[in-house]
Amino acid sequence: MPPSSYQAPVVGDKEKLTTVSQSAETNLSSTSTTVADLLKDKDNNVICAHLDDTIATTVTLLRDHRIGAVLVTDENDRMQGILSERDIVRKMAETPGQTLPQKVKDLMTQKVVTCKPSDLLINVLRKMTDGRFRHMPVIDDNETLMGIITIGDVVNFRLNELEYEALRMKQMIVG
């Protein structure tokens, strides 16, 4: 038996208003996250090596800063390339015992893939995955270096977003 306050619908009643807990917009909200969003909470101090530095010096730099790559700059601090641990390991396999005295300019990757602060994180993650690299410099429209992001930064940022979304859902369910 229905409660006494129940009133059966009649002709002319307003259409039932419904709410939706999920929509395309809410499900895809993380895809609108940009590189700038990630950079807000990141230390943008970029460690650089110079073209004529030795690999031995650069390896020490990588170790001391606990990083996997350095940007390579010229005497005017303009980016000329990137040197990663992988570049060094490959060269060590090719020239065992002769790699550390070599110059950074001889091992670095010259064609650096960059991104802009306005780029979507999902697109940057795809570029990094497809290109099989883990570090990407962030350059603004004036070609100014804004920072460097890693695949770990992107994954960690997304995990934090997912945790926050799960917490919000839990709060909606519990009340």
C-alpha cells in the first residue's frame, strides 16, 4: 500500500526530472587536464648539461640530482638536445670503457620532442608512449623553457586525480 502522501501522476504533470551521476562530460573530465595543471605543483628547476661537458660529469649530475635525463644547452643557454640514461647505456655497450670521456654533444638526442603548457596530458602521454621516451621539455609559445615533465609525473598526476574522483564518488554515495 502506498504512503498517504503519494499522488498518482495526472495528465499535464511536468516531465519527471532526472539526474545522472555519470555523463560523457564527467567521465572525460580528466582528458581536459593540461601540462600547465601538472606544472603548477612541480618544481620547475631544470638540470642542464652543456655541449662540451663529458659524459662522466653528466653521469655525476644525473646521480646527484636523482634524475634520468638532462637538457643540453649551448653557451647562451638555448636547448640543443637531451641526454638520457638510455643514451649513455647504449653508448657504453658500443664503446665499453671509452664512453665517460666522450662529449655530451656526441651522445645527445638532437631532435627533442617538446610540448606546450596548453597541451592535454593524455596527448603528451600518448606521444611519450609512442616515441618510447620518458622525458619531455615544456616550451611556451615564445620558445621559453617552462620545465620538463616525465612519464612518472604524468602517471602520478593521473593517479592523484583518480583518487580524488573516487573520494568524491564515495562522499556522494555516503552523503
